[in-house]
Amino acid sequence: RDVVCTFPSAMQVLASANKKFDEKGLLSDLIFPQTTSGEQSRQGQEAPLRKTQNAQPAIGAISLAMHDALQEFDVIPDATCGHSFGELTALCAAGWIDRDTLLELAIKRGRLMAEAGGNQNPAGGAMLAVQAPLEDLEDLLKKFSPEVVLANRNSPGQGVLSGSTAAIVE
């Protein structure tokens, strides 16, 4: 919040994101909710931001805002890289896609992922990055299948498990 309020370019990113974000309310209100007291109130404010249709545009907007703030100090990357959603922000930072495209893709990606997963698990889902050989993860999943799946193979020694929150916690 301090960075966004200090750097006009960062504030402009959130203003642009707010215009593109067509969910109920402003994206910036989800990212920076009003101050509240009590753990239950705070968790209630966090819940909407944790939904992928909101989280992905928020990550894109904040990443772009931080990028812009760094550029005001002439911090410009020589190279960029990203993984999963980070590929979009890396492409934007490298100049391969423009700012509007990043925000539009983040909003669309969040919406499509929410639609793809929303009907299968109305109670909500979770993901867990696990540092273990992929073969071991595949063996472990035999116990939990089909409720937990190997959603991403990040490297030979790390994967991402995805499923219901209860199954991931177990």
C-alpha cells in the first residue's frame, strides 16, 4: 500500500486494473481492504482475494506496479523469467506484451481457471508445492486419487499437488 501511494506510476497501474476488472467492486479494494480489527474480520476480507478470479489479476497488477516503482530508480532488468502465472509478468517486463494485455490476460486467466475448477469442488480447493521426486509424488497420489492430482511438474524434484482443501491438508 505504501509503494502504491508513494509512486504515481504504481497508483496508475491499479487505476487501469480497476477499469478492466469487471467483477463486483474494485480490484484495489480487494488488494487493500479497509483496516479492520479481529482475526475473523481479517479472514473475511482475505477470502475474496484468495479466489483465483481475483488473485490472478491482483498478482498481475501488483507485479506491474512494483516493476514501475523500480523503474523510477532506473532498475531495469537485463533478462526476465517466470513460471506459471509469472510468465505473463515476465513477458510484460521484457516488453513482449504490453501492460493492457498483461492485465487483460490476468483477468481472463483467473476467470477461466475459476470456471474450470469451480464446478468440481464447491467447498474450495488448494494447491501444495512439494519438494520430492515426481515418481514419489505419483506413488503417493495413488492413495488419494482422484481427489488429489499432480497439477504441475515444476522440475524432476518438485511438483504441485491440487485437490480439495481437506485432501491436501490430509
